[in-house]
Amino acid sequence: MRREDEEQRVMENIAMAIPLMSDFEKGYILGMVEAKRREKEQEKKKRCQPA
């Protein structure tokens, strides 16, 4: 399975589950997503910096 397909499947599953989650669970998911976004931004900056 391609990475894009896997990411799409995960996002669809999360979208279906969110209405069933408690506020605590929603906050936890939001925190995880924000942390992953920051991690990817840092990786991108490292790759773009000249050595």
C-alpha cells in the first residue's frame, strides 16, 4: 500500500471517530497531530539548510 493511501485511510478513520470521542480524546488527538506537524517542519528545515 502506498504511503499516501495509508495516510488517507488513517485520516478517514479519524474523521469518522471524532464525533464519538470525548473532549479529552479529541484534545489528545489534536496534540498528537500538532506535534507531528512541528516534527515534519523541523525535518524540512534541516533538509533545506546548506551544509
